[in-house]
Amino acid sequence: MQALHRARERLVQDRTRLINQARGFLMERGLRPAQGRHVFQRFLTQLVKDENSDLSPRMMALLADMAAELGTINENV
């Protein structure tokens, strides 16, 4: 049981790192998503779907990959 808790804790830390990195990328480009994991995930999902974004295609691809990774981590948690 203790191993299961440690594995979950690692996943939660990975998720936090990923969210913080994505938030940093967005803040460097003038976008300030609200605090909170759920709020950020909704913001990221909407941003990735928005085809009229001012972000470069390369940054959009990176954020889409991060959103997909975040979804995978959430499923595993």
C-alpha cells in the first residue's frame, strides 16, 4: 500500500511540474491563466483548440503535447 501512495505522489509531483512549466511558458507570452489545476486545464484545453491564437504554431504544438501529457497523468493518478 505504501508503494502505491509513493507512486501516486510521484505522479502528482509530475503533474504539478508540468502545469508550472506550461504556466511559465504562457506568462512569458503575456497570458496569465488563473490559479488552480482545474481552471488551468480548462484554459489550456481552450487555448489549444483556439485557431485564432497569437501564439506561434510551434508553441501551440508544444502546448498541445503538454495538454495531452497532462491528460495521461490525470488518468494515472
